[in-house]
Amino acid sequence: MPPLRVRTEDIPSLIHYFIGRTARRLRLGQTPQLDADSLPKLLAYLWPGNVRELENLIERALILDPQGLMRLHLLLPSEPSSETEDQVGESPRSHQEADHEDKSLTRRRGGSVQGQLRRAEEPARDAVPTLDQVMTEHILQALRRCGGRIHGPGGTAEMLGVNPNTLRKRMDKLGIPYGRRRPYL
């Protein structure tokens, strides 16, 4: 199948289809309309991401502004074809620019993503606790309230709204002892 940049005559019908489908999926009351400035600029764009890029552009526009006219041309990447560069005007930065900025920011902050994650696990006074730490504290608090009981009426699993086996597996993962080894009581 030829790329979308070759089949520009299909773009208006694809836009109409994707707007309708996305509006139904997002349960919007009425289907938004495309503004007059967008269609010529969408037809001139090269669509390196093909049909999927068009679909994602429409979905992003409907999520950002579900009411009113859709101004899709404002969401086009800043690196359109050289012919349309002056027509499109200012638009959000490209994915390459964003990736480059993110990588350089990571280097300035000192290291790789894995290094940042390791540092995030180290305790600090004003650091936000990890999800596992919060979950551990929450489970321990519920266990104390239930007297260490996991299952049955009035048990921790019932209080937390989970299956007792699920709770035990989570406790194993988090290193929370249960049964006869209950230091939290």
C-alpha cells in the first residue's frame, strides 16, 4: 500500500473517519469539526508516520480540546516538508528535538536513567517515597488494624479489597512477613 504522502486524496476521508471513531471512543456528545485552515496544511504535510501519525494527531487534538473547532495544523511537528515549512508556522517541537533535550538534561543532572532510578531509591529528607515503600506501609497499617489476620471476615485482604492470595503474593514481593513471623504486631 502506498504511503499517505502519495495518497493525499485519502486524507479528508481518513480525517473524517478518525474524528468520528475517536469521538465515539472518548464518548464526546457531538463530533467536533475541522477548522478551515487545517485541511490545506494537512494535505501539504509529508506524513512520515503515515496513517498512524494522522490518527494520533486527531486523538491528541480531541483529548486536548474535545469541544469546538479542531485546529490540527497547530499540532503538526515543526519539521514538515521544506515546501510547507513557511505555511505551517510555529508548532510544537519535534520528537527528535524533545529526545535530544531529554538526553542532554539527563547528562546535566548526572548520569543515565538507571543511575537516576538508583538515586531515587536512596532515602532523602525531602524525597518522595517509592510506590513499594508506600504500599508496604499501607499493608502494614492494615495488618496492624486487623491484628495480623490476612483472610476471612475482618481480615486485611477484605479491608484492602483484594484476594487473600493476591495480598500474600504482594507481601512476599515486598518482604513483609506473615503467619508466625509477624513483627508488626
